Amino acid sequence: MTTRIAIIGGGTGGLCLAHGLRKAGIDVSVYERSRTRTERLQGYRVHINPHGSAALHECLPSGLWERFLATTGTTNGAFTFLTERLNELMVIDSELTWSPDPASSHHSVSRISLHQVLSDGLDGVLRHDKEFVGYRREGEVVVCEFADGSTAEADLVIGADGANSRVRKQFLPEAARVDTGIIAIAGKHPLTEEARKRLPARLTDGPAMVMPRTGAGLFSAPHELSGAVSVNDETAGYDPVLFDNTSSYVMWAFAADNRRYPDDLSTRDGEALRSLVLDLIDGWDPAFKELVAGSPAGTVSRLPILTSKPVAPWPTSNITLLGDAIHSMTPFRGIGANTALRDAQLLCRNLVAAQRTGAVRAAVADYEQRMRDYGFAAVRDSERSARQFVSENRAGRTMARGMFRFFQAVPPLKRKVFSDHGDS
């Protein structure tokens, strides 16, 4: 008997899974709350590590895989670690992460391009303007309910609806996200030709991680967009901003333990938050003040850093979860999307095999057990990186800076240590 599968959420993991299932001839539908495929496009680039590359290669039709490769790596420079005085600590360039096999290599791609690739080729599968509000069980069938009053029946429902998953809240209400006590303030500096002259190449050519002596950190990354694009990063809470000219910008995020902030930042608008960051980076190289001061107030917002906590194993049923819906993590290692893609690949393999054996429940159980292991390991690694990023331990920060300088001075050792950068 054919298993009807409903995926709630048309993000990276959910769409990758849908492609893999459809390629195998499995009855799958994706329900996405956005009204169109372009409504919630985000301009940030995302790092795809070998886990993510392998998942995309396996699940996507060959034509879409080639389209994905064609969109990658065009604006991503070396990843540089810097001091607050703009001195170089270490550089991770493409030679450290390159592989002759694209399916096992690292890639950089804009979220807009990735979403466009993943949304294509799903006619009759991807249904927009379907805001999931809940489900009910009728025997072995799950009935999904949507805000427009419609319903859809499925034999298996997969919640891939992000960190604020409504599927998770009903299915595993104990699986909550918690505040790490870290707050980031982020903004965007338009990357015009004039800005390229004022800002140093280390901030405009590639991503950079700034490690001051203690207590805070700043991440920046240039993002090249073609044409005028309305950028609305819902996750970070940014207001929509229309960048003219090249529509490119440098995204930055300053993070610190909330004890370093003077008051409740929720009451501050973008202009006040920008002024606060300028005060907190007083004494840094003037280039960082230029980066922050030149960011329109409408692009500056606060971002509490949340994380999920491990959940005890639950009884396997005809509902399961994928990606941020179950193992939401901080952004500090950049592995959330890759972990979701890894979920999609594993669950797809299991479900395809189960179509031959009929053991769907066992396939889901195996997926859940393995996903909990690597998924929550990634959550722990991400939270540990977040806390190191804002650590008040001056001795530890000094040691880390010295270690980066040492690796930079000994290229063979750096290559050995960082050749799998971002693989976890």
C-alpha cells in the first residue's frame, strides 16, 4: 500500500526530502505557509558542508543538482579571523576545504538561490499559502488542519516547520527552546562602490570573525545580490529594506553575554541599538565603527540566541520531526541547515527502503534514534561555540588567539587541522 507523506514546511530540509521522495515515486506533499515561492526569500549566504552536499546530490534530480553547483561559490572569499584592531589571526581559504568531488565538498550559496533551486520541479507537490494550525488523528490517519479551513490526510506527517514548529509544539510539547543568555545585535551595511573604497578588503571580500581580548565578538560577511531585492530576514527580525545600486551589503552581528548590555534591549529601536554597538566597540579599529555606523537603522535589530535541549526518546508514531523543528541550534557554527539536510537524506533513504518492505514505522524509528544522536551533538557544539564567542575568560581568549596565529604560521598543520572545517 502506498504511504501518503505530508511535509509541513517548505524550508531547506523539507524541500530536499520532498525531492528525494518524489524521485523515488513516493506520494509526498509539502505544505508551506508562504503565499508564493518568493515571499520569504532571504539574502544571506549559507555554507553547505560535505554532509549537506551529499544530501543534495542524493536527493535532487541531476538537473537541479547541476543548477545548485552553478550558483555556488561566486562571492565567497576566504574566512578570516581578526583581532579588534583588524590584525589577521588566521585565514581559512578554499584550498583547505576543496574536494575534487562536488558531492563531498564545501560550497557557499545564497539562501535565495538555494531556495529557488529547491522549490523548482515540485509542481503538484509544493502547496503554498497553507498555514498549518494543528492535526488530529483518525485511526492510523493523520489529518492536518490549515488556517484557510482546509485539511489534508496523510499516513505520515513530517514536521519541518522550523524553530517555532507548530508540529513539535503539539507532538512534543516538552521539547522547548531556551535562551542562552547571549544577545546579538545585527545589521547590514549597503555595499556600494563608495563603501568598497571606505571599508577594508578584509570586510568586503569574505566572511570575518573578530575576536577581541574578552567578552564579545563580531561576525561579518559580504552578500552579493543582483538587482534591487527587498531583503526581509524573518528569523533575525529585520525590517524589510530595499538596497539600491548593486543591492549588495555586508551583514554584521555583534554578540555578547546579556550581562554586558546596560538594560532591556527589547525597548530600543534600531538607531539606539546601533549607538549601543558603537559604544561597545569603542577602541576597535575605525573600520568596524564605519561598518556599524553606515548601516541604516532599519536594518539593525536585536536577536536573542536560543537553543534546543536534548529530548528523551519518544514513542515512534506516524508523526516525526526534521531540522530546526527538533534540534534548533545557535547560528555560531553555521551547521543548522546542513544538519537539516542530513536529516532529509537519512529519512529519505529509510522511507524509500520501507516502501519495499512495508516497515515504515521501523524506518522512522531508526531515523529518530540516529537523528537524535548527531542532531543534538550538533546543538551542543553550536552552543559551546556561542559561549566561547562571548567568553569573559581573558586567558582562554588569549590562548585561542595565539593558537590561530600558530596555525597560520605553520600551513601544513593548519591544513591538517582545518581541512574538515565545518563538517560537524
